[in-house]
Amino acid sequence: NFDWSLLAEGIITSVNNLKNEELLRPATTVLPAAARVWAMAVQVLPNTGVPIDSSPMESLFWSPTLRKVQLDEPHYRRIVRPLTNPTVAFSFDFRPSSPVIKPERTVVEMPVVEDGRANAIIFWFEMP
């Protein structure tokens, strides 16, 4: 049970439910066995194609909820500029022997490598 964000209603919730109900035996193989969530601060700029100040339109791009974005596709007249290097924000162990994954707050340091105004954080996950 995967979703595009991993952090919403995906594998974490499913594996935790199985562990809480004691339905995962110690010898069970869980695939994937782990996941890492990467994060990077970016500056998203409107790109209207005409030389005007489009900063008043910036508020139209934002949402208080997660949005799925394909970074290798056009961004609907937006320029996405990386301002930090990718950083591992979270790591998860899904194996039956690992503890239930609990919500936590973590401070993630993202040293700035480019000038700009960080107005978005993008994240993605990998399953090594």
C-alpha cells in the first residue's frame, strides 16, 4: 500500500498496523525493508514568459497540503531553483524486528549552496 508521498497513508501506516496487531512474524520478509526521505530547499519563481513583475502571483502557487510535483516535467510556468543540496530528513526501518514507527519532530540542517529565497521544500523517498 504505497502512495506518492510515503508519509501520508502509505507503507508506514500499513506496517505499523501489522506490528500493532502482531500480524508480522519475526521471519516475515517486508519489501522494501527500509526507506529514506530526502529533502531540499528550493526557490519557486513564476515564469510568465513576459518581462513583468509576477511576484504578486506567487501566492497562487502555494498550498498548505502536500502536492505531487514531477521535477522532470514542466512546472506550469514555474522555475524551480535548488538552494540547498539534498539532505536525508528521515530514515525508516520496516523489518518486523524494528520498533513501531512513531511521529517525531526532527531538525534538518540544509546548508545553503545558492543565493535566493527558500519558499518551498521538496521531498522524495527512496527504498534502498
